[in-house]
Amino acid sequence: MIFRRIFVFLIISFLLAAASFALPSRIISTMPSITETLFILGVGDKVVGVTTNCNYPKEAATKEKIGRVTVNVEKIFYLKPDLILMLEDAQLRDIEYLKSKKLPVVAIQANTVQGVFDSINQIGSLTGATKEAEKIVMQLNSRLHKIKESDKAKIAKSIFVMAGFKPLVSVGRSSFINDILAKAGGENVIISKVAYPQISFEELYRLNPDILIVPKGLFGGDQIKKEEKLRRLSAVQNDRILFVEDDLLFRPGPRVVDAIEIIAKFLSNEN
């Protein structure tokens, strides 16, 4: 009888342990970068909710929408998620609120390029895609190493990233984009520790960066050269302007190395 009880206890303990380590099957992503990570890890079929900004890959568009910037709490409850992935720096208030409602929230940090790699591994671990995550991060690191090797002979160029025009907004030293510039072999001309500081045109004229990086969604083609406030910049006068897809530049996700490669290639041509 004693042995039977011990056997039953062990079986129950095993089942409870297995349940506690059950992989999530209903995942909600509240940021495009997280959505991209889930799909590249091969667990997109487990995703039940994304934001309206989650446009990559195209399969993400078929998922239920839980909001844009601010999440729809009622919709989240309706979807019955067993894992909600959120970006800590951008969504702290929503994270705290959802946690107060006892929802299964995990906050992801991605303040640097290495932070992006760590977030891929973290999401892989949470979703049972650990090996795939390790493989992806290894490939990204390999590409990053090649860029670093090719950067050794470069002279660093000062770069101004135009995150907004009216008002004029750039990226500061605490933004992960600052790390993108450094990894590409450039130097952010903005020294502010604010992630996205607003600056005056007078300050921009004083800084007079070597290169402008502009999201394609902000300006198109020669339109930027027609802006009177920008004509006096040497980068505009000498056509040292790089247009980058908004999503590549501003998303701390698995395509971050794509952005670094594009910028590094442009800088190579300018040396």
C-alpha cells in the first residue's frame, strides 16, 4: 500500500511538473519587432493576436488585431492568451496594467543590438524554439562580424538620423539605433541621452553632419532637397543622404542586421 501511494504521488508530481512547463499555444505580440521574431522562430502558428502595425511577414496580417499603440484589454481577454510578449521600454504602463489583471505578460528588453539578439534567445526559450533561436543569433553574429572586419579601415562619419521633421527629431545615445550606427562604422552626431530628442534647426546647422539617414516614409527621393531648411546642410548639398525603410531602421527585431549592412555599405562608398 505504501509503495502504491508513493507511485501515485510520483505520477501526480510528474504530471504537475509537465503542466508547469507546458509551452504556450496562444501567444499575443504587442510590438512588430516581437511579431517578426516569433515568425522567424517558426512559431507564427501559435500567434493569436498582433497589433495593426505588425505588417511583416505578410502572414502576420491574418492574425486578430489587439490595438495599435495602446492595447485593447477586452480583446486580449477575449483571445485567452497563455503568453503576452511586450517591449519593456515602449510599453511599461500597459505592462504594469496587464500584470495587475493577472495576465501572462513577459517584458522583453532590446535597447542595443546585443539586446535584440538576447531577446531572440529569450523568446525562443519561452516558446520552445531554443535551438532555432540559437541558430538565428549565430547567423546574425556572423554577419555582424563581417561588417566589423570591413569597417577597420574606415574613417567614421558623423551621422544625423532624422526620425521626424516637423518637429525635428533625431535619435539619442540611449536609442538602439545609436548602436546600429556604431555597428555600421558611423558616429551619431547627437550626444543627448534622450532616446528621441527634439532639436532645433540651428543646432542641426551647427552640427552639420557628414551624412543624413532618413526613413523613406518621411521623405521621398529629391523631395528632401527642396526643403529650404535643409538646403544649407553639406550632406544635402553633396547628396550624402541615405533613405532606409522605416521598419528596418526603427524595429529592434531580427532584421536589425539588414539595417546595419545597408548603412555600412553606404558608409563604405563615402570613404
